[in-house]
Amino acid sequence: MQDEVAAERSARPGTGSDVPAPVPRSRFAALRFPHPFALLVSCILLAAALSHVVPAGQFDRRDDAATGRRVVVAGTYHQVAPAPVGAFQALVALPRGMVDAASVVFYVFLVGGAFSVVEQTGALRRMVDWLAGSLANRGVLVIPASCAAFGLGGILIQMQEELIAFVPVLLLLTRRLGFDAATAVAMSLGASAVGAAFSPINPFQVGIAQKVAELPLLSGGMFRIAFLIPALGLWTIATMRYAERTRVAPAGEGPSATTDTGSRRQDLVLVVVTGTFAMFVFGVLKLGWDFDQLSALFFLMGVLAGIIGGLGLEGTAAGFSEGFRQMALAALLIGAARGIYVALDQGLIVDTIVQALFAPLGHLPILVSALGMMVLQAGVHVAVPSTSGQAVLTLPLLIPLSDLLGLARQVVVLAYQYGAGICELLTPTNGALMAMLAAAGVPYGRWFRFSLWPLALLAILGACGVALGIATGLS
């Protein structure tokens, strides 16, 4: 574990050189994972290799007015001319993946740069010191409060990449309270992923799935809420237990030696930061902002913070440069994760994999078939990391099958939602997860060991939901 501790200490931005909390030993303690970039590049090469052995094939597709997307046409799978991806083409998939994910990549860079500027003004540390002092011996309450807040973000809009903007504040706060960086990721991205997986209203997952299945939007809402509450509660408890086991005495920071003028400048910088996050929420929820607009917003925040904080243009530019350096790996991992799908798609084997996985389900009993859908949706999500893309790829195939089996369409949507959504917590092809871990300096192996058992319990909860949906005739 010493190499992972060293990796976290050196990669964690803006947290000094204090030794992080010890990681509890477990039966998975000896399990080693390669560097996340090496892991993702290996996955790209594996995807290219599969294109040489898996038959190329495609479904016909049509424009769907309900979803505004192109969806597959059931029963139209056919083999096409092979398109094996060569070794050099596999390497080209890496930059192509970065181009495909360019808006997210540059969002990560500009968020990192902006918060590096804010950190250099001393404003973030001033705010975190105040929060830590206010919480005193009640610091553990930060975890349920954060899980509830970020879980709501997942429930409403499936927040993932957007959460990278919160990393600097979360790391400073958890460190001051004696928690490690994995706790910061768990109570933010982890809670958001759980909220999205069990959400009754997430437009990018259950919303699109219900449109494809021709179900009324928000149908089955109370049933989903009945499983959402224990799911978020389970994740929150797991995070709190981990945080308590790994907690160490908070590092003594001592009072900041700032002048009255410096304090006033820092207060104004915090006003800018608070206003930025208020605009962030308003822009996403009301104005339909995407990553381009959010990137511009955080760039403006960094510039204003640097000028108000007294860094000047030269210091502000230097702060951005340092932030870019700190976020380089996180941004790179997003592009590399996307490159895996690029290689599979270029080899024309994505549809073949889906067809091969789901075709046997028609010969199984209803309950086994439904649970099989959930498991296979998790497997497909490794190759198709977009939940909305997975919905329009798999559900047009499963809905006709479910009608033949007498399986309610709402249960098929549940199986997709739980299978793909829970998988978001662990799969290395989830670029947002890998970027968040890199930005926080958390080795993937450590995250795997922490999240495996909570994820298993969530999967059992989801399976119970699918089974109960069948038993109650959920529609």
C-alpha cells in the first residue's frame, strides 16, 4: 500500500504534504491495479484486438421523435464487412476519444485552473478553516449532508463531470476534518451516482428509457423512491463507516496571518466563488448550459478571483498554469475512457456484443430473464459508458422481447436503470469517475476496495426492486 499512499500524497492538489489517513486492511488489500492511464490504454488495445475475433455487425437505426435520438430497430441485426482495428488505429483512438470528449476535457482544465487561482489568494483555506472551526467535533455530519446534496444533483440531472469543480473545496474540508480523499469522492460523485441510478426523474437515464419504452414519464415514481431512499442511506452509512475507520487527527493549520486588507480581498473572492456556483446551478437547471458555458463561467471566476485577490495578471496566469498541470491526468483519463468506445465502434462490434448478450434471455423464466437483463446491462455499460446511449441501443431490443415474455416494460427499464447506473460507481471506462479519482489523488485500487461491498449491496437492493416489480405487476 505504500506506493498508493505516496501517489495520493503527491497527486492531491492544494493539500500540502501531510501523510493521508491509513487505509484499512481487507481481503482485497493485496489486489493491485495498474496506473489508471495504463489501465485505460490497455482497454483500448483490448477493444481493438476484439475487433479481429468478434464478427462485425450492425442494427438498422431510425430517428425517434420521442427521444430526439437515433434508436436501433429490433430484429434488424445483420453482419457486415469486417473492420478490424489495427495497432496504430488503436493508438489513434486515444486522441479521437479526446476530441470526442473535448468539451469535458477543457472543462476539467479550466475548473482546475480557476480553483488554483482561488487557492493562491488564500480564500479557500480561509473558508475551510471557518467551516472546520464551526463544526468542531461534529465533522462527521459533513458526510450525510454532502451525500444528500450531491445525491440530489444525481437525482435531478445525473451530475458527474460537473462535480470536478467541487474537488478543491472538498479536499481541503475533508483534510481539515481528518478524513482522506476517498471520503471526498464518495460523498460527492459516489452519492450522485447512486442518486442517478435509483432516480425517478433523471432525464438522461430513466427519462430517455421510459420514452424508448413508450411509458408515461415519471411512471413508477413512488416505487423508485421507495428504493432510492434506502440506496442513498446505504451509501451514506458505508461512507461514514469508512471515514471513521480511516480518520486521523486533523492537521493543525494555525490562524492565517492575513492583514485586514487581505481578509477583505479574500472575502470578496469568496463572494465571487459563491456567485459562480449559484450561476452554475441556475445555468444548468434553467438555461440548459452545457460544458462549454460552464467552462467559460469558471474561467471568468478565476480571472476575477486573481484580480480581486491581488495576484495581478501575471500571478493569475501563473495560477491557471499550475491548475492545468494538476488537472492534466484527470483530463487525459476522460479522453482515454472515451477512446475505448471509439475503438469498439470503429471495429463495428458494439452491436454484435449487445446482440450476443441479450439474445439468450428469451429462453429463460421471467424472473431469471429480468435479473439477467440487469446483470447484462451492467456488462454492456463497460463498453458503452453513456447511460443515454445505452438506453437507445439496448431497450429497443429488450422491449419486444419483454412483450413476448409477458414481462412489464417498466421492469425492463428498472433492470436497465439499476444495472447501468450502479455500474457507474466502479467501471474504469467511466471517464468522470477516473477523472474525479485522479483530481483527488485517489488510486483506483483504493476506490475499488472501498466501493466493492457497498456496490454489491446496492446491486442486491436493485435485484430486489426488479423482483418486487414483477411480483406486484409494476407498470
